[in-house]
Amino acid sequence: MRRIVIMVLASLGAVTAAARAAEPVAVVPIVKDWVRFTDPQERAFTIDVPRYWRVEGGTARWNALQYRFWLRVTSPDGNTILAINDPAEPFFILPTPTLAGAGFYEGRDYSPTGITFYKVARYRDGAQYSGAWGQTKLASLCSDIRQVSGRALPELTQTTNYYVSALGMHRDEGDAVFSCRRNGVAMTAYVQTGVNRVGSQAEGLWWADQIVAFLAPAQLSGLAAGLLARMVGTARLDPGWVERQHGTNAAVSQITTATNAAISDIIMRGWAERGAAIDRVMEEGSRARLGIDIYADPVTGTEYTVALGSKYYWTNAAGAVVGTDTDTAPAGWRKLNRVPPR
């Protein structure tokens, strides 16, 4: 009897060891196809998104004058998120003695007409806004959040101001990078914000005109940057919607397209050395240099870019991926096959 118990305990120990050997792996599904997403609320804009990823977005409108376009795209495994704008972000008015005298201190809501709505707040430039917005949003997505960097983007600021100044606005561009952990994987988050201001530095309105961001496994963050840059570069306003909204379509549409192209370019250049160009990961030498490889699910055909570190890789019905050093399938997981160089 004692021998049977020992054998059972030994078997349980082997199972436990095998379970411990299956560790979460940094992966980004390879995007082979793109589809056109059209704003479902007002058909105001279109943008290309990865096929088979979960897509949410549209036009969030408070009134005839205040609205936001937004989009959030999530990979099948849920770990990579690409975002453009935030439907919950308010518009702001700078604090002044006059507002304070009327009881509208910083942090209070203010509606001068009962139609438009603002929050009283001191101005934050692109880098400051990116840092604050990133900290707030990551709190519900990650643990161990740390801001790694925050910087102004003077080249992008100069470029976008060339366009938006025609509309009577000033714009500040900046970004922030974060590290955190999600589902056992080290992650990188990137936020880039363009902040528009109307009026003087002492009195006027301001808002985050465009926020672009991603959250992705740290070792594969360049791939997420490449996907986000492509999305931003394909965003287009519908000329008919612009004409109905603004009375003209040419100037606003051209400005939007030009600023989107500039933002897409700055994202690509900032992350290119980390593998933003997807074709590089298909070469044998490039894979080794980047510390990645390509594996495919034999059932669904989904291909993944995986961070090296394990001998075998496995996936489950939810699309999550783990790695092991032994060729023993964890319970509920199926083996991924390596994709040879093309």
C-alpha cells in the first residue's frame, strides 16, 4: 500500500513539474489580412484593422460641437491592444480668476452655454498628457506599472502645427513609454498625444485631439508599433460627413490625412529598430538577431511571432501561448509547429 501511495505522489510531482514548466510566452499574432472598419454611428471615418482581431469604436458625441472618433483593436489572445483616441476624454478650459470667482475651480465641470461642456484644468502638453493618460488606463490592464520615458516631439509638433494653424489652433506633440506585467508577461505600453489649444496660454480651450497607443509584450513591442502605425496611416474622414459638419470638406480632410501620415511616420521611426517591419521576421537570420521565431497553430492556421526562450510552444482554445522545455503537452493545450523561413 505504501508503495502505491509513493507512486501516486511521484506521479503528482511529475504533473506539477510539467505544469510549472509551461510558462506564458510573449506572442503577437501575425497579421496577414486587413479589413476596412467604418464608423458604425455616423460613418464619419474609415480605418484599416487586422482581420480576426476584436474591434470596438465609432463616434462618441456629446453635442453638435463636441465629439470624438475612437477605435480599440485587441488581438485574439487579448494581450496586444491598439488604440486611437479615448471616448471618455473630456475637453478642457484653462482656469482663470474669473472662473474661480464664479466657483469654477480646477477639476470642476463648466458649461458656459448649457450645450458645450468642459472641465477646468491647467494645460498639459503632449508628453505630460501621454504620461497621465497612460498611468490611468494601464491601472485596469497591468500590474507593476512604471513610466520609462516621456518626451516632447518637436519635429512632429512643427509638422502638425503647419497644418492645424490654418484652423486657428496650436498643437503640442509628445509621448511616453511604460513597462508593466500582464498575464505573467512583461509588457511595453506606448502613448503618443497631440494636444490642441485655442486662445492664449492664460485663457482658452484645450483638448487631446489625438491619442494613439499600444500595449504589447515587451520583446515584440516593435511589431505592435508597426501595426498601430499602419492603422493611423489609413484613417480617413468621409468627405460628405466633413461637409455636413463643417460646411467644407477639402481643408479638414487634407489636414487630417497629413497629420495622420506624420504621426504614423514618427511611430515607425521610433520603433523600427525593434522589428516594426513584419517582413524582417520571416528571415532565418533576422529571427535569431531579434530573439524571435514564427510558429503556427495546425488547427486554426494562426501564425504567431513568439519570443525565444523555450524549446516547444503550445496554444489553447483562447489563443494564449505557453512554452515548455519538454515535448509534453500541458493539459488542454496543443502543440504549435515552427514555420520555416520563406
